[in-house]
Amino acid sequence: MSEARFPRGVFTLSLDFELIWGTLDLFGTDGFGEACARERAVVVDRLLALLVEHRISATWLTVGHLMLERCVGTHPEVVRPSHRWVSGDWFGADPGGDEATAPLFFARSLIERVRACPVPQEIGGHSFSHVIYGDPGCSRAAAESDLDALVAAASSMGLRLTSFSFPRNVVGHQDALRARGFEVFRSPEPAWHRGAPPLVRRLGHLADVVLARRPPVVMPRQEPDGLVSVPGSMIYFPRHGLRRLLPIALRVRRARKGLRDAVRERAVFHLWTHPTNLADDMEDMLGGLGTILAEVGALREQGRLDVRTMGELRPPEAGAA
Ligand SMILES: [Zn+2]
């Protein structure tokens, strides 16, 4: 084994926090409006309580628009992407207003709750308006102006962001991140079906879960552009559609395998999800996540596992323990 390893296994939890912005271009405000309303009303608080209970510092990769105090809904500062599945203006559904009048579009008070969590949480970025950076319809100017708007929104809350995840995990224009202070981003899982046609990928992922196949453990990698990439290991995915049929215990079993491998290989088990993903069957989904986090806590007690946020991940020095 030539690659340097960590002194112990590492667990990292990253959360893409986006409310309605994550699905607006696909399903409008109706598609996930109810789930997002539950996310705002209860999921975020319950999730924070779980993180406190198990003393887990997570990374909240947050859509910049949620950080705004208010807006007028037009955003001339953002160069529009031209995604082929979107007709009309990119901000056409943005009603403007504030958290009280447009609660699915703004979330400053929730971000403040994350920031006030007694177990420190990291706040990172997930674009300003969920532009798909790696899509051909996202020009350089579109990506840069979206990033600039994200950084401005964050600094209006006194936040300096260093971690990033790409909307839909589609990597693009990553060299624009470094110039804006970002240091680490989440890259796609190194799954066997990555790069296959969408249906094969979907079925492949289902098979991984049904068979509780061991998820990959990963290492942070220094990229040529100065950023560090950290692949995801496993998504804790929602109970929608076909996935409803899969008992949560299977997700938990897979995660346990990942944790054991992280300990054995002194590498990272990087679990990720969206708080929205917990909104359906919330008690069961939170219960499953709680079981995983309890296991993390037990392994940490035994001195076999560290918990790190994305911002705390760097490739270990060669020759280190
Ligand atoms: Zn707006």
C-alpha cells in the first residue's frame, strides 16, 4: 500500500441543503414543495438534535439564495445558464420577498440554527441558484457569476465558505472555485456503474443497496488546480418511487460495512444526503441515520475512528502513521 493513510478511519457526513432550489428546474415549486415545507418546519431541527446526540460535526453545503435576507426576484447579477430542459428565465419562479413571504426560497434563520449548534457544524456552498455547472448549458460566465453571488450571500451572513458540492454532483468549472476561496469539493462516488447510461446507473445503484454491497471508502486527493476532492462513498437516499420498497435496514447495513472498511483501511467513509431526503417517512429515516451515527460514536469511543468535516479533510502526509 503506497498511498499514505490516516492514523485512524474517518467518518464524514455532508448534507446538501437547498430547500426548493434543488428541484425547481425539474418539478417547479409543487413537486417537492411539501417535503421542503416539512424540511423547514421539522427535519432540520430533528437532524441537528441527532448530530448533537451523537456529537457529529457535519458539513452543510448550502444553496446561496437561502442565505439572503431578501431579494426582488430578478438577480441581474447572475448570468443565466441555458440548460436545455429549462424554458423561460432561470429565476422565473423566484417570487422575491423574504423568509416570511417565500419560505421555500430563503432560510437564513435555519442557517443561523445550524451555526448555533453546540456541536460545531461546518457551512459550505452548493452554488447560489443550483445551476448545473458541468452541463454544457452552463457557460464560464454563468458559473462565475453564480459563484460570486454565493460568496456575496455568505459574506452577508459573516460566513467564509471553503467546502463545496456541485448541484446534482455534476462537476464543472472547478478552477473557478479556488479563486473564490474554496478548498475542498465533493466528487462523485467511484461506483462501478459510474459513466454508464442513466438506466443502468439507476438499476446498478438499486442492486448495490438490495445486496448491501460494500460502499467504497475514499481518500482526499489533491487536484492539479489546487483544490482537494473528496469522493462520496454512499448517499443515504430517500424513500421515493421504487426505493420505497427497500427497507431502511439495508441502507444501514451498507453504511456499517463502509464504517468497518474505513477503520480497517484508515480511509474515509463519506456519507451524504439532503435534509429533504429525510422528509418522507421521517421517523424511520432519522432512526436509520441515528443507528449509523451511534455506530460512528461507538467506533470513535474505541479510538478507531475520527469524525471530520469536509473542510478538515486533506490528503495525509506520506510517511505519516
Ligand atoms: Zn431571489
